[in-house]
Amino acid sequence: VGLYQSGETEDYLVTFKLKQLNPNGISEVGDLGNIGVYPNPTSGRVYVGLTAQDKTNLRIQTLSITGAVLDEKQFNAVHGSFVTELDLAAYAKGSYFIKILSDKGDYIRRVVVE
């Protein structure tokens, strides 16, 4: 073992940024906020709700667990509070994904059909 020699030391400033996450997932994506898919689980109908800060075009897709697009709805110039209904009653029991695609970003949420 060698001798310990003191020498010149450097000062470092370490900065941590804390980002609080929504327990249900990401609460904001791009210019979208307050994104919710409810009720979950569902026996048929689900509602997709969100708030768009700026006018944006939306596509809402229903995806199988393998990622195949089962249904798609398109909405133009959405601004402010927005809610739409999706009917999943014709789908077999199981897990599906609701994918929201906007001009500024995408959001995906799992929903269970019982």
C-alpha cells in the first residue's frame, strides 16, 4: 500500500432536477395534458379525455396487444378540453392499447376489457 499524499482538490457543483411523475403514467406529452382513459377496466365503452394547449390534430387508435391497429378516429383542430367515446364492446376480453397521436407527440395507455 502506498503513501497518502494530499494535493490539489477540485470543487464540483452537482445539480439534480426532480421531476414528479403522475402515478397513472405520463401526465403531459407535447402540448397535451390531463390525459385520461376511463373507466379501466371496462365492459365496453371507454372515454378518452385530454386538454390541448394549442390547436392540434389528433388520431386515436385502438391497438391489439401485438400492436395491430383495430380502429382509428381522427379529429382536426382540437383545442381546450376534449372527450371522445370509444366502443370496445365487440372486442374479446383482454388487454388493448389506446394510442393518442398528435402533432407534438404520442401517448399510449393500456385498457382492459372484461
